[in-house]
Amino acid sequence: MVFQHQMPFNLYENKNDENQNSSPLELFGMNQMISNTLDIFDSVLDNLLNVQINSQGIAIYQTNFDMAIVHDEILNRVEHRCKVEPPNVVILEPGGVPNSDKGIFESLEMYKKDFELTSEQYLDVVADEAIFQRIIKLTDQ
């Protein structure tokens, strides 16, 4: 059985949507979506705290909220939903004798051919341990 998902976005559309890192310690740049989300978090906390500086220069702020309120406020402002359509389910036919090494190898080769996979591509196969042990033999070849 294979689950085919449609990508919810064009992979090439946002390929340049990143900041360049100048620090060798940072592994990944921050894209605009993450930056916007952090701005939302900051805005929610600013609004809830409502910091005021009094005439003596002392910061006065609200404390009449808890994490549940913070959570609800963030959820109200952040888009959240599943962006992936339900998958297409493809039932694969077994090939050869399914309980022999040769039969399993033939099935896997047939799946590679059906999906037009090159030697650099792969297909994730979910199987019980007995079949998994046989698949390992194929990868060792």
C-alpha cells in the first residue's frame, strides 16, 4: 500500500526565502513565516502585559493572565490547519512468492519499476519483521 500526498506548496516557490547566516554557529536561516510568527508572539505578550512607565520611571504591567490565555491569544492570531489533502491510497500487488527472498526481491523491483525510481531514489516500505529482514538482505547485495 502506498500513500501519495500532493505537496501543499510549490517546492521551488520559496527556495530563496531565507536570510543568509553570517555566524558559523547558526545552522539554518530564519524565513519570513517564522519571523512573522515570532512577531505575533511578541505582540501578544506586549498586549497582555500592557507595560506602562509611571512618573517615577517604574514599569507597571498586567499580571491578570496565565499560559492558557497566552495560548488562546496566539491561536487566535496564528493560522493553524492541515494544509495537506487526504492521500491517495494505492494498493500494491505482491509479486512472485511473497514468503521467499526471491519473491520479495521481485516485488520490490516491480515497485521500483512501477514508480519509475532511479538507483538514487527510494521507496519507504513498511513490513513486518520477517519481510524486513529479507529486505535488508536485498540492500546488502
